[in-house]
Amino acid sequence: MDVSLTTPALLFPAISLLLLAYTNRFLTIAGLIRNLHQKYQDHPDTDVKAQISNLKKRVTLIKNMQLFGIVSLLLCVVSMFAIYETWQTLGSIIFGVSLILLMVSLILSIIEIQISVKALNIQLKNIEND
């Protein structure tokens, strides 16, 4: 199947919005880590330390989500160039790899969301127990 020049271009808005969402999640978590770090410095607490550890895992996941998303976008551009140069087979293969990397990014996003929900459920359980 031949991939036209416009096919990879269709992913640009989606990947751009996805990267924006990832960046917003990263910035929110970075703020939480700073606040919890200050709270831990003032009053050392094992719960706060556990929360910071959880957030550290999430930051690593988000970093990898962003990495795979950015490489996916880069490969979209490379595939468009290959198609432009009429290297159809190469362009199609690169576009396929780009889609796979985007899927990896989305799978990491699902994992990060599950970790986030578990952390929130623990917080809610603590509130209910008080």
C-alpha cells in the first residue's frame, strides 16, 4: 500500500496535542514534588516520602512518553521527506515505525494514569479512615 504525503501529516495535530498534555502533566507533577519535598524537609514523614517516590516513577514515565512522542513526530517528518523524494517503500516503513513509537507512548501514558489513580485512591482511603 502506498502512503501519500498527507497521511503522515495527519498525525501532526494529534501528536502536538499529546505532547502538550504530557508537558502539562510533567509540570503539575514537578510542582507537587517541590511542594512535597518542602513539606518533607519541614516535617519528615514516611507517607510524604512514599508519595515522592511514586511521583518520581511518574516523572520517569512521562519523560519516556515525551521521548517516544517526539521521536514519533520526527519520524513522521522523515517519512514525509522520503515520500516527497518518491522513496515510497522507505517512507512507508518509517511511517510504520512512527506509528509503533506513538503506540508505545500511549501505552506508557496508560501506565502513568493507572499509577496516578492508585495514588489518588490511597489518599482517598486515608481521608475516609480519618
